[in-house]
Amino acid sequence: MNEIGCLLKSARETSGVSLEEASADLKIKPAVLNNIEEGNMGCFKDIFELKEYISSYAKYLGLNEEELIDEFNEYMFEYTSKIPIKEIEKTIELKI
């Protein structure tokens, strides 16, 4: 996730767009964009919403959004495959 954030931040800075300008253009809060650029995935409760933010941001910056989403999906697979089964079962039980 850090790599994705660094790529987005670098593209934004290279294009001379401020975080506030990108925020206004995308109608996404500056804090959200900053958390994405910093790789703070824990700040997002909805992974699908985060994925949409990344896609929109990449498209806005002229990056290949499909490649970034593929990288994000790969990261999520790696991240979730390391969660112990007992922890998943416990979370499911709490929701029932």
C-alpha cells in the first residue's frame, strides 16, 4: 500500500497539483487523499471505497488505474492471507 501511495503522491507533485487542489477537483477530503498517499490503510473501514478512491485518484493523475488496482488487489490478497483463521472466525461470531 505504501508503494501505491508513494506513486500517487509523486505523480501529484510532479504534475504540480496541490493536495487541496486534487481534493477539490475529486470532491474527496484532503485527509483521505493524504492517508492514501501515506499508505494509512487502517484509516479506511471500507476497502471497496478505498479502492474507488485509488482508482479515481490514479485516473485524475493520468496514471494507469487498472495497473494500480491490480497492485492494490495483490496487496489485499497478501494482507488478508496473513490473518489467522481464529481471528476471522471471532469477527464473524461478533457480527452474528
